[in-house]
Amino acid sequence: MTQYTVAIKDIVREENLNCGNKARALSIMTSEDIRLPDGICITPDAYKEFITQTGLKGRILMELGRKDLKDMRWEELWDASLRIRNMFVRTPLYPSLREDIISGLPKPLQRKPVVIRSSSTAEDTQGTSFAGLHDSFVNVTGIDRILHHIKLVWASLWSDAALSYSKELSLDINNSAMSVLIQNMIVGTKSGIAFGEDPNDPKKAVIEAVYGLNKGLVDGDIEPDRWIVSGRTGRIVSQHQSAHARYTTVTTEGTILKKKNLAGTRSPLLNKNEISEIFSTLTTIQNIFGSKQDIEWTFRRGLLYILQARPITVRSSRDNNKQRVWDLSLRRSIDNLNNLSEKIEKVYLPAMTKAANKLSGRDLNKKSDEELAQEIAERKKAFDYWRAIYWNEFIPFAHGFRLFGQVYNDRLSPEDPYEFVDILATSHLLSLERNRALESFAKDIFKSSQGLPRSDSDPVLNDRLEKFIEKFTGVSCDITKCEDEKETLLNIARQLLHKSPSKKNRPGGREKKKKLFLNSFSKKDRAYAENLLDIGRKSYRLRDDDNIYLGRFEGLLTEAIEESRKRLGRRCKDTYTCSNPEEVIRALHFRTYKPKAVKESTHKDSHIKVQARQLRGQPASRGIAEGTARVLATAEDLGSVQNGEIVVCDAIDPNMTFVIPLVSAIVERRGGMLIHGAIIAREYGIPCVTGIPDATDLIKTGDYLTVDGYYGLVIVHDQKEAQEKRAAVHRLSTKKEDIS
Amino acid sequence: MLKKRPSLRSDIEKLLRKERLGVIATQGEPYPYATLVGFSFTKDLKHLFFATMRSTRKYRNILNNQHVSVLIDTRKNDIDDFKDAVALTILGRAAELEKADKKKYLTLYLKRFPHLKCFIEDPETALVEIQVDRYIFVRRFQEVKELSLI
């Protein structure tokens, strides 16, 4: 034992040492002669000293101080967690701590592959489930890699999942700490878990088994063989055999899922003696702890090893926060993402295009009211169906580029934790393609008409606009308003002709960074790295494009509702009255029925004298810009955007990206570094600050702003300052004109 | 749906209730002069009061220039301050209360500082009123909002 390390077997004897319940349980089992991998624990004091001595404590605190954690969306928590993780990765262990850990690490563990596990001092307490919040790593070899992974485990004290549960964990910079377990790696031929209590029948126990390591089982990627046994005697009550198609094994570093040669795997994975041994050990462990347990085990060379044990109440307890459960379900393994990718590319996107094409091009004018009602119902059904696919399949797939980003940062320790986006951004985004098309359309029109007249006074222009809109159905209007689409587009096109030259983001060394990333893997693991990059790129592109695919259905529905509005006349007193498809359908069926209005959100601060001076959010795209604010409250505001203004809005969605080439910065209420607005801002090389909760309330159109995309700050200047700054800008532009 | 935060006004009132000391800056020549005072305030947030001897530098400064600034904050002098501390800068105009008004607001002041009874009853002690023009509220290190009363 050194100052910061203790042998697992000794933890139980150290009454004043809190290495977390996971470590303590392992120590107790060792003292009771249960067979476990050998190892040591790095005490929580090492973590505390590290963050104090290196100044990380203050930096973490500042990161968490941006916003109340409870007000953060999952994306914002993920971003905060990524930045903190990068701080740990980039901060070296100072010499005395490094030496202490190395001298406490037994020589065999320094040479052989090890497992590095988290054991948080707040995990698995009070009968609440906190399993899986922190990171563990298997098959790590060599001192430097071990030390690197210790820091990753420490960083996972602040994982996105842990931040989600910050209240339950009482997560706090001064009191929370993380122990790290370093154990001998046991590469078993078959592994699994055992529950002392079947969730469906408390009198029974459950044993599950897979080939190889149990990571694939725990991650939910491999279906296991399952035995239901009597909780008292261990007698087998029923058994279920899986396909045995895949298994998890070790690679140069970490693990990999492999396909199994099915020959000779048709019989059950465990024989009766093995089931009996697992059950017997489970019973012994339950007697030691005096409660039902959930254990992880593995067989190596015929010997049963116990890897972990925790009270069963811990894992089986349910989280009633549905949003949080859904958010955390977004974290997917690479295998899961590969499956999703194939499904999205080969099944969903072609089917979406086909379905949208089938619905578009129908002449709504010629339909009777009854037929139009039927058309709305059909379009709504299609929209609802694809929206469900979007939430359940497309959004989880977006985790692909997050997974890539995390691996990139862990391996290359970049100064900017979002450097990885440069590599992903080579993909072709549909919204940018549309913007280029609009710019070219605007130039074309300008040449032919010498000045962009109103569409209603120029039939040729009107025809061209209609064709453009048809090509990009549903891109510049939303469910509430569509009738002004042509004028909106025309106004934006007019502005585009006079905009300053584009300063598009062209990050240097893209190829170099890609090579650095791929070369950080051994030859054996290069295929995994390329797979990860491929998934990252596809998911990054889809994160933008999926809105456009879905937007087509929304546009088609809006188009049919617009047609209905024209017919319903006075019964539709405003757009909000006739935005509910069910109400519109009813009104088309019954001549006297008046559609009910959908209530508008009226979130306004009652204190009219409150003025923001500085607002803090996330620095989502670097750069500094000054300009006049344009608050986008509704779709109609899009047409008012002037060249050089700063857009302030709830969230940039693909319907709004037409105006982005005009603006000098973006400020969003919705938070996140990888949300649509942030992606587009980076593509155009303009600053973007996201996650300012009351941005659209506190900032007014006409306010003069400075947007600091490095630090995530929006400064609202008072009138005097604004006048001075506007005058300076005016002087500068006059001078430029004189020179030219 | 996110829960709406308490209003800026209630954040300010909460801070004024919690803290009893603040730093007042008066306009000296040539240097601005900052010093610690105990303050009380009215419920409508329009007035702050503090007591001072007439022989002090801050009192002399106020006679020459009524514009003052007061800083009230919750710092504990540890690292958490950068996340948790809030600070309020108050901009206003200061003047000594006349006898009648002094009597009126003295009770309010002594309710907060009963141990200053002897000090406040000293004939050399003035009760100074600050008419607040503006509150500038800072939280989370860089988030700045302003409540204007003029």
C-alpha cells in the first residue's frame, strides 16, 4: 500500500477508507474466499489531490457554472461532460502522484492486460440504481495506458449520465470523488450475469450466459442463453437458448464483437454442473451480504471467477423520469450504430423519399372538400409515422458522431474538444446545397430581371420561384405559415445579392487530422477506427439531413392545410385557428363547424425594465461578431432579416438556414455544440452561442450585440455604446467605399 | 418545459435581505474611494440607507458628488464563488436624511443593526439615503442583467 493505493483485499480492513461500494464488495468477497481477479484500488484521495493540485477543480467548477444542471438539455450535459473529459485527458499526472500510483501497482499488473473500473463514492447507495454512469475499460496494457485510463475513469465522475443524476448522486465538486480499481484481466471463454431474484417471480433466480466476455451482454448487443432456476434449490425451471451468432473478445486494446462460427455451438452454453456452480456461488455471496445480489461472472480454464456483485435492488429499481431514461438510451455501442446505419440508409431514407414523392405533385385544387380532408389525413398519418421513426431511430443514430468525438479526444487530446467536427464536416449537407442553389438562383434572376421585382407582378419569376419551392418542398415555411413563402424567399435572395463575401469555414489540416486519428490505432484495430469514422460522418450528415427528409412531410401537410384555409375562408380567422389538422378535417366535412384555436405560447417576462447586459451560453462556433439583433419569433420574421444582422431565436431548424449566409452570428435558446444551428454556423465560419434560456425574451430586435463565440458570451450594449459602435461601423464602410 | 426562473427583482430582494454589508464607492479626488458599510433597504427597492460619521472621507465625498456605487455580494472566498456567488452593483444618488426623515427610517436601520444603537444616536452620525437608479445583477461569473428604476 502507498499513500494513494491499497490492495483490494485490504480495503475491508480500512474502516476510514471510502473506496466506493463496488470496491468494498470485492474486498469483502475476497476475504470470504470467493475467487476474484487480483488487483488494487486507487483511493479517492488521489482523485481529490489531482484536481486540486492541477487546478482542474476550478476549471470543472467553471464549466458546471455556465447554467443550472437541471436546466440543461441532454446535449448540453453531453457537451459539458466532453469538455471536462478533455480537461482530464490533457492534464498530466504530476510526478509524485504518478510515482505513487506506479509503485503501488504490483509488477504483474504493470505488464499484463488489466481491467480498469470506476468505483464512485456515491454510486450504488440508498438503494437507487446508478449502475453504468461511470466508465470502465477492459484489456489495457502498460503503465502509460493504465495511467491514461485512470484519468478517463476519474473524468467519468462527470459523465453526461452522472450529470443527469447529479441531484440523486449529490454530485458536488468539494465532496464527490472517484476510486479506481485495477484488476488482472480474466479473458473467459464464457461469461454472464446472475440475478438472485427474477423480476417476474421473486421465488426464482436468473442466470444468463454468452460466449467470450460479458461486455456484449451487458451492453445489450448479444442475446444470451437464459436459465430460470429455483431461488431456493437452483433446480432448472426453464431455459432459453439463443442463436450464439456473436461473441465479445479482446483486441489489441479494448474489446470487439465478432461473428461466431456456428458449428458446434448448437448445444446450451452452460452444462448442469456449471449452472449449479454459478447458483451456489450466487447463494454464498447473497449469504455474505444478507441480500439478493446481481453478479457478473466468467469461466476461464474451467474456473469460475466473480467480477462484480451488487445488491439486486440497485439495478432493478426504476427511474420514473421518462425524459432522462430516453436521453440516456441515446448512448449506443458501435455495433448498435452499425445496425442502425444500415437500416437508415437502405430502408428508411429510400422509403421516405418514395413516400414523399407519392404524396407530392397531387393537384389539391381539383379535389373536393371530402377528398381534401382525406388528403390531409393521409399526409398527417405519413408525417406522424416518419416523425416517430425520426425520434426512435434517427436521433439515437446521431450518437455516432458523439461516440467518434469522444474516442478522437481520448486518443489525440486536442486543445479544442470539438476539433473532431472538422473531420466529419467533409460530408455534404443538404441544407448547404439548398443555400448554394438559392444563391445561384438569386444571381440568375438578378441578371435576367435587373432588380428582383415582386413575384406577383412577374409571371416568369413567379414560375421560377414555384419550381424552386417545389424542388425544396417545405423548406422555408412551417406548419403555421406558408402563404408568404415566395416573398420571403425573394427577400432573402435580394439580400444575398448584396451580402459581404462569404467567409466560409475552411479548417486546415483536415486530412492530416484524419490520418493522425487512424494512425493512433494499431494495424489490427484500424478497421475499427475506420468504421468509427464512417459512422461519425454518416450520423453527422444525417443529423442535418434528417430534418430535411422529415421536413418534406411537414411541408406536404402544410400545403394541404393551406389549401383548406383558402376554402374555409372566414371560419379560419387566423393561422393558429387552422393549424390543427384534425380540426381542419372536421371543418371540411361539416360546413358549419368552426375550427378551435391552438393556444399560442406566451412566455414573457413581466418585468419590462429588466435589461440583459451579458448573457452566458455555450461557445458553439468560434469567432466574435458585432451587429444588430434580429429576433426570429415566427416564420414570417425570416423575410425581414438584413445583411449582417445577428439572428436570435429559439432554435435554428433547416427551414431557417436560408438566412444564415446573410447573418453575422447566431444566438439560440436551445443549447448544444452539435445542434443544427451550431453545425451551420461552423460551416459558414460565423460565431454561435447556444443555450441561453431567455435569449428571445431579453434581447429585442434592434439591440446592438457583441457575440463572443470563443467564450459563449452575448453582450447587449446600452444605447450610448450602440450608437458609438454603429457610427464606427458606418465610418469604416464609408471609408471602404471611398477607397474602392 | 423548463421551469421559469424567479424574477430578477426577487433575486435582488433576496440578496439584499441575506447580506447586510456592502462596499460603497464614492467619488474622491483624485481616487474613487471604496469602503465597507452596513445597509438597510425599503421593500420597494428604491432606497438604501447606511450610517456614517460626518467626519469620514466618504461623507465628504458625497457632499461634493452625490453619485455613488455600492457592491453587495455573496462570496465566501473559496473556489465555489466562481460558480455560486452573485454580486449586485447598485448605482444611485446619496444624501444625508433630514431630521424628520431620519426618524422615519431609523427604526428600519436599527431593526437590522440593533447593536449599532449607540453609534447611530451619536450626534455626529449621519443616516445617508441612497436613491437607487439602477441595479446590475451578476451571477454565474459572467451573466449580467440590469433592473432600471428610472
